[in-house]
Amino acid sequence: MRITVGRGIGLLLLLIAVAGVVWAVLPRPIPVETSKVTKGHFVATVDDDGNTRIRERYVVAAPLAGRLTRVQLKAGDRASTGDVLASILPSPAPFLDPRSRRESQERLGAAEAALERAKAMVERARAQAVQAEQELTRTRTLVERGASTMQALERAELAKRVADRDLRAAAFQLHAAEHELDQARALLAQYSDGAKEIPETWSVTAPITGIVLKVNQESETIVQPGTPLLELGDPRDIEIVVDVLSTDAVEIRPGARVTIEHWGGPNALEGRVRRVEPAAFTKISTLGVEEQRVNVLIDIVSPPDRWSGLGEAYQVDAKIAVFGLEDATIVPAGALFRRDDTWHVFTVENGRAQLTPVVVLRRSARSAAIGSGLVLGQSVIVYPSDRIEAGVSVKTSSK
């Protein structure tokens, strides 16, 4: 058969079409992300976020009831020991309703009348005392001359003593009547004209030298004993509180190293665990699950000038070291998965994925220490998808 140009072109197109179909049905390499197996110092950490707080926080409260004047201090102001933070004035007297006010006015009139009566009683008692004194003098003279008896003298002396006692009692009644009148006037003093007395004040002073953290009550108001007014603290005395799962807290020990990240500065800070609180508490997670959490208290050991910008209730991320291993074989934690109760990874050999069982010594949030199954320099697939199986062709990209 003679091959013409047209037949040649058609045959070529047919071959191209067949090649295209073959290429289309052939399995394509699956793109994956890989990471190298490394060796080094492995540290398992408990990672969680926490907040800073001032270790010694002082709440200044009202020591007595009264009218609090406006607090002039603001959050961030410095106060020294003994400085006046606020002043408390006596509470104003309550208003009287018309009936009570009328009764008070009548009591005032009765007190004025009682005072005049007491004055009259004093004048009467004084006159009786003078008369008794004169009678005693006359009787004593007569007795000296023999013109009177001793019984008359004794009666005169008794009358003098009784008159003196009556005068003294009348003076006391006058004194009491004056006080009763002043009391009645004081009850109605707020309704009278004239200048009012300046009330005495009670000064609330600072117990320590520090910074005002919060002003609980700024405006003038009536306060009761124990009402919080403001809070003081030393911003240089800061600790970090991290609440971790109770299952993680059992591994944390006082003195454990802590790396503090994402606190706002350019470099991570160093810390030490000071205390793991002995009691847990229930907390609802963002997914609505009840969790038992434990507070871990951390001291910052980095120089203060490196974290001088930290303040009260700032958020930080903490990595608490709970396990360490030298010269460990390390892979990313995302490369591990369970199959038949055994840990596995997918390694890459000659462009194909290979299922490899491994022995995991310890895992952390980002990496894991491998006991056996891998060697230095091997490539493992990180976060393999369900498309990855043993023997499939993969296209790698290093992490």
C-alpha cells in the first residue's frame, strides 16, 4: 500500500491520541510534603497559653462607712507607702419627713422649756443654800453664847448639807437640759441657715509602694466597710499562670525549664516552674467539653530589662519541659500515625512511598523521638493523606 501524506498525518494524529489516552490513565505522582530524619537533643514539652499576673496584689478597701470623695488617682499612677489614696467623710444626716420634722421641732421647744425650768430650780436651790448657810451661822453663834442647844446646831448643819446637795443636783439637771437642747438643735441643724461645720475626714493610705493597677470606685459615693476602692501592686514582681490538663500536670515538676513565646517581644524568654497547684478545677473548652485543669505558676528568670513591657494579665505561650533525651532520632510529630496498634511513618524511596513501622520513645506537640525503624537522613512524609499507600508514586517538596 502506498502511504500518502494525508495517511501519514492521520497515523501521526492517531498515535498522538493513543499516547494521550495512555498518559491520562497512568497514575500521577501525588504531591507530598517531606521532612528529613535528624538527630539531636529532644525535649518533650507541655504547650499551653497563660497569663501574667502580679504576685502580690493589694486590694485597698474602705475601713469604715461614709461618703467617699472622688479618687484622683488613675491606673498606672505610682503611690508610696503612706500616701493618701482617698478620703472618707461622715455620711450626711438623713432627711426628715414632715411629721418627723414637726415632732423634732416640738421636742426642741420642750427642751428649751426644760432648760428654763432647770435654771429656775438652780436659782431656788441656790437661795435655799444661802438661807441654810445663814441659819447655820446664827445657830452656831447662839450655841457659843449658851442660848441654843447642840441639837439645834446639828439640825442647822444637816439643813446646810441638804441644801448644798440640792444645789448640786439642780446644777446637774441644768447641765443635762443644756445637752438635751443641743441634741434637739443638732437634729434640725441641716434645716437651719448659716455656715456648716467642716466635717472631719478619714484618710485611706497606701499599704505599699507600687503602681495603681485598677480603680474600683472613682466617683464620689457612699461606701460601706470593706468596699474595694483600688488595687496596688509592684509591676516588677510578675509571675505567669498557665492552666494545663490534669493529665499533663502529673509530669510537671517544680524547677522545670520553661520557654515563653509570643509575649510581644522579639526573643523568647526563659522561665522556671515554681509551683504546681495541688487541686484541679473544671473548665469548659472552646468545643464545649469539660476539662480538668491545673494551674502551673512560672517565674521569669530572664533579665527584667528584657520583659519590662509585660504587665498584668498579658497573654503568653509557655512550653514546659517534661522530658529530655540526648542524641535522639527526631521526626516531626505530624509524620506519625497508628495502624494495627503500631506507630508507622511513610518514608520516600526512589520516588515511592514506603510504609515503615517505628518505635516511638516520646512524643511532643511538634516532634517525636524514635527508638528504631528510621535512620539519619531519611525522608518521611508529613501529614500523609488517605491517598498515600505503600508503593504509590509521590512528588516531594521539602519542609
